[in-house]
Amino acid sequence: MSSKGFLSSPTNRRSFLKHSVGVAAAGTFGFKLASPAIAKETTWTLANSLRSLANPYHATFSKGGADFAKTIDAQYVTLVTEGNSEKGISDIKALLQRTGGKLILNVDPNDSPDARVIVNEVQKAGGYVVTQWNKPDDLHPWDHNPSYVAHMSFDGVPAAKALALQLFKAFGGEGGVVAIGGILSNVPAIERKAGLDQAIAESGGKVKLLDFQAADWNGQKAFDVTQAWLTRFQGQINGIFAANDDMGLGALEALRQAGLAGKVPVVGLDGIAGAVKAVEAGEFAATVAWDPLWTGGMGLAIPYAAATGKIDIAKEPKEHREFYGTSIMVTKDTVAAFKSGGAALDFNNLWSKVTGPIQYRG
Amino acid sequence: MGAVLSRAAVAKMPLLARWRNWAPVAVLFALCALISILSPNFLSLANFVGILNSAAIPTVLCMGATFVILMGSIDLSIEGIVAVSAVLVSLLVDNDVSTYSIGLLAVPIAILVGGAMGFLNGFLHVKLKTPSFMTTLGVGFAGIGIATTILGGFTARISDQSIRYLSLGRLLGLPVAAWIALGAVLLALLMQERMRFGRWVYAIGTDEMTARHAGIPIERTRILIFSIAGMFYGLAGVLSVAQFGQGHALISQGRLFSTVTAVVVGGTSLSGGVGSVLNSVIGVFIVTVLANGMILTGVPPYVQQGVQGLLIIVAVTLALDRSRLDVVK
Amino acid sequence: MEPVLEIRGVSKAFPGVKALDNVSFSVGKGEVVGLIGENGAGKSTVLKVLNGIYKPDSGGVFIDGMSANITSPRDAFDKGIAMVFQEQLMLPSLTVAENIFLGREEEFLKYGLISKSRMNVAAAIELSKVRLNVAPSTRCSELSFADRQMVEIAKALSLDSRIKGDVTILLDEPTSVLERKEIDLLFEIIKDLKQRASIVFISHRLEEVLAISDRVYVMRDGKVVFETTAADATVKGLHQHMVGRQLHNEYYREARQRHPTAVPVIEAQDLAKKGRFSNVTFTLHEGEIIGIAGVIGSGREDLAKCLAGHTAIDAGVLKIGGKPVSFRAAYDATAAGIGLVPSERKIEGLVASFSVAENMTLAAIPKFVSGCVLRFALENKTARDWVDRLKIKTPSTGTMVGSLSGGNQQKVVLAKWRVAGVRVVILDHPTRGIDVGAKEDVYELIRDMTAEGLAVILLGDTLEEVIGLSSRILVMRDGEIAATFNAAPGNKPTQVELVGHMV
């Protein structure tokens, strides 16, 4: 998951100001009506709920939703939580009321518990919802037919492991690495660290983890940390593993200051444009893309299919109700294909990128 | 609150005051000594360069914030102004989103834009008689919103080498950004010590009534100080783009808290009237050296935040003049 | 010859108080004019009008015979008037030189930057005029209290070399913080100044005023009541003019004044607080009202705050009900049975946004708690009882106390301490800002309290009040008890007798 929200602890006045500016900012993006004056899809309204449009993942996530809405000529709304759970939930409730419950919602909840509340509200109003990334372990779509259509996520553990292996390959499989983690309590941070640990264990001692520091998904913190590492582990660092691209890019700039950009490989996750460019330039060994176009678009296409009766969601198997998507490993070899392909999603082929059911690792 | 002091308090003051003034420097010294014992690498040139790189942007930010805080106000718009400045700079020089290419001309533009936003802060605060807490909060949020809207949440990566030189370049072995920060410090010092409004800031921050009686133009000074602070934040925006090679709306995330922390740790009082820009420079270095030192010495990540919190409490306790506080809110 | 500075028929009113009532007053060239009067007589207000801090409601200020509109202290300065305040206004983080020339730095600009060396040189000249041997670049935070006062005076005197024409210096109690040596020095400076400037001098020490002044004005209740040359004046005569009014026995309910019992409630022995008061010894009995008279700076307000536990005493023994106590905070005093009705009632005595009932129970909340829950019913009943007993005019016990009139607010504060069950009530200027009718109610309440065995320490607004209400009177001056008077009904001391020890 990408960068976190801004000044996330609300006071009454701050909330109010945030709402106004958030709505103003969102207003320039969301609430877009389809270009023709009369939309073809008049029953259902589509909406994506996300943390903030100020990060590339969510900006593309929203674009994915808009792309799908265009194909069916429906009204598309963007709801922005700004890192505030209460705002996220109340915005959804307001939209449910406004649309009389005729809402197809694709939501990336601010925090896991929010998912339960949102699912209940949508179910009460008779809408359809898909959740992304965060939900409580005991909340399952098949317990809330037909409203709760699916939960989409990406498995951080194998993705991170594969990524780490790419990193090791880049420096010849033997040496020291340093790792930068996200906010220590976040599930993605825990998953990605686990994946790295697995890769290191598999190296049979050939790769050593010199140090692990948390930079809280923040590129600037990663910059500071990496500078200090370069002093502490002079000459011993063969590769840098970052739990997201923002931090990886921060680390890369620190390397650049020391004249080591391109000489010490870096890897990150999220597949943002900056990281892809770095892969092309040989400064990143690889990055993993979560395909926000897919999560943003398919996350609406699937519930829409359920709402319009194209599929009977209650009859779909469990791995179509809770599933991991396909992450894309972007390396020097695959970057060209990555950049050209994946642009047009086939919204009729709903399950093409499903890799498997969600696992609960406790 | 007037500057009324009892006889007894004043008699005690000279010794304590002198000691208290040097507390931040002593803390910095002790910190450096401790770290270099545990990790001799600390004293290497490469590490020093790293520390300067990390400290450059916070230092410039603190120059602006210190003036505002000395005056008894608070500036919550730092992140917003830096964001607007950074985003504008990244779009005006060679980059991968737009076609402008004005090179170093972007620097004065960024400073002016920052100054304009700072002016807005001061103007709203003075003319609408709204507390600076609220006006700067509003301008700050608006700034992030504007920056987000301009770039649509994406990042503009710059390829302009002259801008990148501001961070990557070296003069006499030290980063250009550090020299720029030094320039900012000297300029701030000059303003604080030798310009009238610099002295007036202390008067307004200590006792506005006395300042008013003395004929000091309080409203004008307030607006001027916020504008100047905005200019420093604009400069910091340029340096941020230079350092990270990109501009985006969240580039300054977390800077507000670290700036105010550095100011407070350095010994400037949040209630105004006491402190100096030099104090804030010390504060920045204390915070930066501590973070650097914790990694050099291998302090576990879980513990680091706790240590930073402890540092803030210690530094503030040492520096605070408690004899002046009747009501502690 | 036209007086250098004159006010004619100036009146100034503040909410509830007429501070100046048709005051006329003049200062001649090279003259030292003394201004004396009781607390609240209006002396400081006159100076503040002259200095541009207050605008008169009516009447005018004349400089060299011509009408002048003084808009601010800075404007007054430019017109040749400078004032040294009673409260210190030096800014600690700035240097001596910067304080002296605060707001007037244009004089020292070179290419837009302040030339510190030139400012320091100029400051040194001013400092030499007051013979203060301090480097101009010293931070004011490092100076002693007295030195700061001298810098304040130097600041006012810097007028001298900068304004062409006549110059007037206003001094508001400049000596109250100075030692003997410094006072002598100040007098020398004033004598020296007379050749070039005129001076207005306020002090509560009459001998000082008579020693230095050419003429003296006496003020009382916002009016000028007497004017004389220093040569013709006597201390006793001045005292007489300072007090003047007749006492009403009935007003203070003297008939209800009880004889105190012999049970001591407070025994104070050699109480002292550095810089405020010393050698304070007295005993307060049940049913007794001890009035403490004194001007500002006499130490009586500080004593009251110490007895109520708000500040600590540095030395001495304090016994409550026979047991020695040491208060660490106000709640200790409350627990020991002492309540303070403060002079700043709105800020210190009440929580304006709370209701009448909430304020009344504020000091005794434990009595209204059962388990962990407030017993609102009991709170309200208690409040209603007291509203009746004290005849408090309020729409209900739930009304916000901030909306009541001053007199009724004061009754709520008194009720608070009755509810808390204190044995001693310390009244600090209890009738300040209250109209006459309400004042009588308050006096009645005070008599009620003593009738029920409470003891009272009274810092009265006026001497008349102190004399009328008290069974005994302590007169404080410069931190010590200067005299004690018995004040049995029918055998009260006169105001003149009291004033003689106050000033």
C-alpha cells in the first residue's frame, strides 16, 4: 500500500476544514458526469472510495474506475477519506442515501474495522460492494449475499519474496542487504518483511540482513536512514530492499548523493511511474506493480455484473469471492512489455487475473 | 501577560539564565560525544555530509518558523506551502510531465510563491482577526489541495541538472544544499539582529501592549513575518525537489512536526519572545544527529521513537523558563 | 506664563466606575508637581490620559496652552511627554539599549540595518544621566529589579535630548521598588532635570512628595480636592484631604458588630515572604473581622494570598485552630477551612460559563458526590437554599453566573464558601465594582457570617469600609504592620489616623 494520509488525527475544526478542502480537491476529480448529457446506465451509480488522490496508486485506482464507468456510460464518483475513517464511512452513507441505495461501491477502507461497517450499510441500502486490501479476518463476502460481492487483495508475502530474489540476483546472490519497512503495525508491512525473510532464509546464509529500519512508507525518512547506513556499513551494502517504491526512491537518492546510484541495486513494491523509470535506468533492479487500473476498474465491473444479473454471485466459488490479484514483476526485461500492455482491460473477462483465494496467516 | 517579575525571581535570573541558554548546545555536544564513542564512523566526512544533507531542508524551514514562533504565533501551513512550491518547481524545469524548462529561474519563482502564500497567512490572520492556528491550518490544507490538483496525485520527475546540482553538487566537499542553508541562516540572523522588524518580533512576542505603546506597527510586522516565513518555505520546496529529483504533493509530509520539534528542542519558547534562529539551528542538528546516531549504533527501530520523545521532553525541560509560568496549559 | 502641560475638565469613566470627574490640573515649566491620593483616587488614570493611553470622555489636554490630541504613548513622546510606569515594562530578551529606544530605532539606521554600536553609544549617554553603570548591550533579563527601574527612567529621560521645546516626565510610583540609595539618586536627578523639564510625581510616601515637589494636588474619588504649594502643606492636612467623607454607622451595620469570642481560629507568628511582607503577627478569633488597610505595595494583598494558600510563605508559623499548617496549594487552605473571595471575581472567583449551582458547589464537590456520580438534585437544592438565604437575584439556579450583576455574582462567591463550610473567609476588595445597594447586601452577609461564628479578614476597598466593618484594624506599610487599632462600635478610629500610618 502506498503513502499514508496527512495529519490524520481529527479535531472538530480540522475535520471541517479537511472536509471542505477534501471535497474541493475531490470535486475536481470525482463527481464527473459521463460526457453525454444523458447517461446510458441510469439505475446504478459507480463509486470508488480511496484514501487520497495525492498518491499515484490511488490516482490510477480512480482512473481505473472511471475507465470502466465510461464503457457502460454510468455516473462515476470518487470518495476521498483523507485518512479519516469517520469521513470515509459518512461519505458512503451520504452517497447511499442520495442514490437510494442504487450504488456500486469499490472501497479501499482506511482501516480494517471500517469494512464491516461499510458492508452493513451497503447491504441495508440494497447496494453492491467490493472491498480492497483491508478487512477483518472474520468478515466474508459469502456471509453477506448478495450485497458483499468480493474482497480483492494482493499477497504481499510471495510478491516480496520474489522481489527479494530479483534483488539478490542483481548482485550475484552473495552479500549484505539492508531493508526498509513500512509502518510496523500495517499488514502489508508485515507481509512484505515476511517475504524478504523467507528469501533470505532460502539463500542459505549467502545473503545477510545487515539491518532493518522502519521508514513508515515515507521516502524522506528512507533517505535519512540510508545515508546513515552508508556510514555504518561502508562498502558492505550490496542491495537495498524497500517495502514500497516511495521509500525505495528515497533510498536511491541517498545512494545518488554518495555516487552509488545504479551501482547498488534497489527494489520496491507498488510499481509507481518513478520506480518503473528507475528500472529502465538500471537504478532499480525491479519493482512489483499491483495493477491499480485492474483493482479500480474490475473492482466495479464485478459487482456491476452481480447487480445486473450477469453473474449470480451466490453461486460463485469462494476463490471468486476473496482473491488475490496478479502482481506484475517489473524488471529490465519486462518493463517494455509492462508499459505497453495492461492498458486496456477486458471488462468482460472478470476473473482473468485472479491468482488464488486469500489466505489467513494469523 | 506582562513582563512583570518579582524581585526574587529577577535576583535568581542571571545565573540560571546563562546556564539555560547553553543547554541546547550542551545537549548537542553530549550527543555527539556519546555517539562517536559508540560508533567512530560518526566522525567521518561522509557521515557529516549525510547529516548536512538531512539537516539542510529542516534548517531552512526552521528559519521561517522561528520568526513566527518568536512572535507568539504558530504556522501550520509549512507542509502546504512547501508542497505548492515543490510541485511548481518540478513542473517549470525539465521534467517528464510538462514542457517548461526555465532552469534555475524556478528558484526565485518558488520563493515568491511561498512568500505570497505566507502573505495570505498574515493577511487573513490580521485582517480577519483570526488566530494564526486557524488561518495557517486553512492555508496549509489549501496548499496541499492545490498541489494535489495540479499534479493529479502523480509525481513529476525532473531531469534538470542545474536544479539537481543544488543537492548533488559539492562545494569544498560539502553539499551545495548545505551552503544554501547556511546562507539562509545568515540571512535570518541578519534580519533578526539588525533589522527593526527582527527586534520588534521579540517585543510583540513578549508583551504586545508594550510594543503597541512604543509605537511598533504590529499588524504590518505580523504580515511581514508570515510572508518572510513563506519565502523560506518556498526555498525549502526547491531544495526538496533538488534532493528527491521529483515533485509531488506529499513531498513535505511530516515536516511540520519535525520543524516545530527542532525549534522547541533548540530552546525557543512556543509562547514567544524567547529564543533565536541560532537556537533552532542547534535544534535541527540535535534531532538529525540523534536520528543518525541511532542507526549508526543499531538502536532497534521500535525503540527509536521512544528515544526521540524522551529527547524532546529533556530538551524542553532544560530550556524552559518555568519561573515565568503561572498557568501551564 | 502658560503652563507647559494642562488638563481642563477631564472626565473618564469605565464600566461601573467614574475614574475621573471633571479634573483640572496643570504643570508649569521647570516645576515638580506631586499627586497624592488613596487607592483608586484616580492618580494613575490622570497620568495615563496625559500619556495617551486613555482618551478622555470630556475635557481636554493642552500643551503650552494649545489643545492637543494625544493618540498613543508614542505620540505623547513625540509631543514631549514620557511616562515611567508603576509596573515594569522592560522586555527581558532585548538589551538595555534596545529597550530604551524601542520603536524609535530609525535614528540608528545605516543602509536599512540597525547600527548596534551607534545605538549602544546613545544608550550609554542616557544611562549616564541616571548614573547607571550597566553596559548597554546587556540583556534586560540579567538586570536586577532596581536597575531595570533605572533603565525605565533613562528611557523616559531620553526624551530630553530629542525633543525641542518643553518636556514633561510623568513618574508613577517610581520609588516603591527602589532602595534608599537609589531614591536619593533619583531625587538628585529630578532636581537636575528641573532646569530643563517639568515633572509629575506620584507616590504614596507623603514625605517624599513634599520633599521634592513644588506644588501638590490631592485627589479623592476621581476629583481634585485640594491644591497647595509644598511649602504651605502639612502631612496631617494632606491626610485630611485624602479621606474627607463621613462615616455612616448604619451603612456598615455597626449595630450588628459582634464582640469576638476568645477562640482563636488563625494564629500568625512572624510570617514573612521575601520582597512582600515580614514580621506579620496577629490572631484572628471566631466572630471577628480583622480589616487590613494599606496602599498597593504594602503587602496586604500578598498576605491574603498566602493565608489562602495560593502562594507560599517563606518564614513564620501559621496555626489554624491551634494546629500548625503549611499550605502547598489552595486546596490545602480550603481543607483547613479558609476561603478566599478574590478581587478579580470574574477571573478568579467564578467560572463564568458555569451555572449558579455549579459555582456554589465548586469548592465542596466531594460533598455532592456519591460513588463516582455527581448528585445534581442535592446540588440544586443546596443552591436554591442559598439563593433564598442570600436573596440572590437570578432567574434560576441553572443560569450562567456570568450573566448576573456584579453584586449577585459576589453573593454566589460568598455562598460557595459557606457551602464548603469554611471557618475563615478572606475578602479581597469584596465590594469593588458593585453598586451601593448591593454593597449593603454584602455588608449584611458579612455580619451574618460573623454571627454564625465565622471569622473574616477584610481587605477593604476604602478606609471607610475597613473602619466600619472591622473589629480590629491592622495597617500595613511597605510589608510590615505599622499599627494596630481596635475598632469597637462607637469607638472607631478615624480615617486620618489610619492614613497617617499607611503613607
